[in-house]
Amino acid sequence: MIRTQRPSVEDRGEGALVRIVAPVTNRGDAIRLLELFLPAVPDAEVMREIGETAHAPAYIVIMNRAFTDVYQWAAVPSR
């Protein structure tokens, strides 16, 4: 998923939510991951839209690095 820079789908079976993980990328660098849970496996068009949408947060993170470190704090896993 990060290597191909395409969203991946994890279908956990009947009755479970489908997990979608999409890389948030900027100029080929994956800087974060976007995780979604959907009630059903999305079709190709929805997957394309998820992939395109995952690029938007990258611009926000990159542009705001100079002004705040809130995004850096959010990226650090809690222990």
C-alpha cells in the first residue's frame, strides 16, 4: 500500500466493517496514513475517490508545519 501509494482494502468478513487504509502522500512521500471503516467493500470509483481525497491532508500538514507542531503531536503514537 505505501509502496504502490494506493489504498488497500481489508474485508474482515460478514457483519464486520471494511477497513480502508490510504497513504497521505506529498510528491511521492507517504507522510501519514488515512484509515477509514466502511459498512461494505467500496467499488472502484469510491476507491479512486478515497485515493484522491487522501492527498488533501498532506497539503494541510506540509503547509502548517511552519506555523504549528500540532500535526507532529498527532502523529506520535500514545503510549
